[in-house]
Amino acid sequence: MTRSDLDRLVEQLPEYVQARMAQFDVPGLALAIVHRSRVVFSEGFGVRRLGAPGPVTDRTVFPIASTSKAFTSTAVGILVDEGKLDWDRPVRQYYPELELYDPVASQLLTLRDMACHRSGLPRHDVVWYQSPYSQEEMIRRLRYLEPSASFRAKWQYQNLMYMTIGHVISRACGQPWTQFIRERIFEPLDMAASGFSIPEAGAEGDYAFPHAHAEGQLTEYPFYRELEPSADGSIVTNVRDMSRWLMLNLNSGRHHGHQIVSQEQLRNLHTPHVVVPDEDGASAAPGIPFSTYGLAWSVDPYRGQRLIHHDGAIDGFGATVALLPDHELGMVILANSDNAWYANMAIRNAIVDAAAELGAMDWAAHMQQQYAKDEAMARAEQDHHLQNRVPNTQPSHPLEDYAGQYEHPGYGMIEVAAVSGRLAISHYAFTFEASHYHYDMFDAPPSAAIDPGKPVLVAFSMNEAGVIDQLRIRLEPDPHVHPIGFTRRTQCPR
């Protein structure tokens, strides 16, 4: 790619970016592009917060969510270089108390298995989302989480495994994961604005606020808060700092003559390890016939080009990091809307097309179609839910009989109370009111549920004495996992 090609690309970008932001309702976005060891574009667009004048700049701090995972896998690579860890030894050699539901996986699970998402576990995200438990306690609870595939059988995205990798790193280096990342990656790369929480990294006030849609209206959304930073997605930074991270990944693990991670280990991270199943849809691009996953990076054949990338999302934010290694190009996009993914994909793909001289595709139209398809699928699922309801049924018990505390050893406690003809159902990850659906089943409004836009069904059952003693709810969307069963701890007197 020549200097004139880059200049032409950069000249056209601001108008395209702002158009995609308007199209997908994104208040603020920052974008940086590097070529070899040079930043060729680094700008912010829009505002940090709806209704406030503060502009997004390339210094504005955003959460980068799951694009943090590549920092974690790089940290493992550094420790493998030093002989302190091995990708292919059982993790129990480093963390003996680790136990999974599947005893075979417990014995054989390696860091490589964890980092390329082939543990057999599906997401089980409700276990960690807004959890009041320490990470060590969440790791202890892994043994109670049902797998949805055999060990090493398939790729299944999993955040809890990366949380656990952070603790393995801490034991191997004798310091917290956060300190290791700061000393061995942030500081050598001069990523001074980077940290592990908005209060820390955004102390000077230049940080973005989260936004999400409710009833078709974009509004400010609460920041996601956690008890302690997690290796699966807690890094906050800006695109200026991320530019140096991109350069490290494009330049064989070196930065300003300093080898931070070996070329061998970096190549290992960027190498396909497992095929992503079609149903998990890693791509929004018709130019990607299939997708693979390395170690915290997706590795795709995009229109004949090698594209290494990862996305991240957390309440009201979306991040995209991408490398086009054969053209020595990298980019990072950080945005503050729950719709950010659609805008980010259109921007990313348009940049890749221009950089690789692939011929322009109408990504604005394609992502609009994808957005409409996703909305239609959500409506169809809700319609199916309503059509399946059996009319003219009644609960088997008075609502007060369903009230109580129900517990699962992995997912914790759900509390149920009878309030004004409904059941108020609360867990640390969600709170909603459920109305009678049919028989002993109750449903929640999809906008107030665990997975926004999708219906939630809560099913109760009774013991031989006729006492309500079980609650089942589909907290894991993978259809191969049964609804999670909670056993009643307290019962109303009969």
C-alpha cells in the first residue's frame, strides 16, 4: 500500500464514519489506523455523552471489553517465553483446585484449550455478569456449569475461561494479572492512558459514557461495574494507546527495538486453532466463507486476504480491533452505543477493502440489512413465544406459594416475591416482574429480561407433597443446555 493510497483513504474516512454513526445511532466513536510503525489516522467523532458538549477525541477513554482477551493471551505468551507457563500442560499443574463439570476436561484442560474456546462450556455469562462473588469463588463454581459439547469437540465462546487464565497468570508471575499487564505491556508500549476501570484510566474526565436503546430510543445507560478487573474484558484505554498495541502485533512483537513477546509466540496467537461453527456466525461479511479462531483472535479469509480481528461489547459500548498483516495495516474502533457493532463492521470492512484494493462494497446497505434481519428475528421469536401460550390456564397455586429463595450452586440465588398479581424475580444479574404465561409458567417482558429482546420463561414445579420446590429458567441461550434448575431453600408454610 503506497503513501498516496493511504492519503486517499484517510481523506475519505471522516465523512464515511460520521454517516455510519448517524445510520446506526452511535453518539461517539474514535478510530485509529496504523501502517507499519506509523499512525496514519487517529481521530474522534461525535460526543462522549448524549446531551453534553464534550467531544470524543483520540484521547477519550473507552472500555474495550473482550478485545482485552488478546492482552491476556499475550501475557501467557510472555510467560511461555520465560518458561513459567506452557500452553499444552494441564492447567491443574498451575491451578490445582480447578474443576469442571466434565471430569475428563478437569484433568486435561490446557491454556490452549481455554484460550481458543474449546473447553466444552458454552457462555454461562449470567454467572459472572454483575456477580457479587469474588473471581476465585466464580472459578470454584465452574464445576456446577453444564457443558453443551464434549471437551475439545467445538469452538464455544467463553468468558469465564479467560477470567481463570488471569488467575493462572497471577500464580505464574507472583503478582496480580493487572500489574503484570501494566508492567510488561502497557509501560513498554507507553500506554499511559490505559487501565482497568473508568475511574482509574479516565481520571481526568475524558471518557465516554455508555448508551443503549430502550423502546426505540437511544438513552444513556449505567456503566458496567465489577468487584475486580477480569482478564476476559476489563481493559479501558483510548485509540492513541491502542495504536501502539496494533504496531506490536504487526511488528513481530517488537516495539522501538524492544522484544516484548517473541515472534514465535505472537505467530502462535495469530494462527488458527479451531474452526468456528457456522451457526455461531463469526462474520457479517459475505466475503468470509468460514471463520477460525486463534488465541484471543479471530483469523478469517476475508475476500482472499488474511484478516486477524476481535470485537468486544459491554453495556452500551462496542470495540473492534483488526489487523491486515499482509498489508501491514491495523485499526481500532471504539464506540459508545449498543448498536456500535453494525457501524464498526461497516467502517472496518470499508477500510480493509480500500487498503487491499479489493473494490468497494456497499457495507452501509449490507449492515442495514443485517440490522433489519436481527430485529426481525427478535420479533419472530417473541411472536413464536406468544403463539405457544396455552390459553385459559391457571397457576396450580396461589401466587404467594411461589415466593421464596431458590438456589443453584453455580448461578447463586434467585428470589421470588408475589407483588400485585405478578411475581417479582430477582438475581444479581437481573430483576423483572413476570406475568402468568400458562400452567405453572411465568414470562417476563423481553425488554426487562436477561437477554434484551428475547422472551424469558420461568417454570415452577412441585414435590410429592404439592409444595412448589423447583424453578427453571433458560439463563444459558445454547439450546444444548437445559434450563438452569434452582432448588427452593425457603418455603411458604402450608
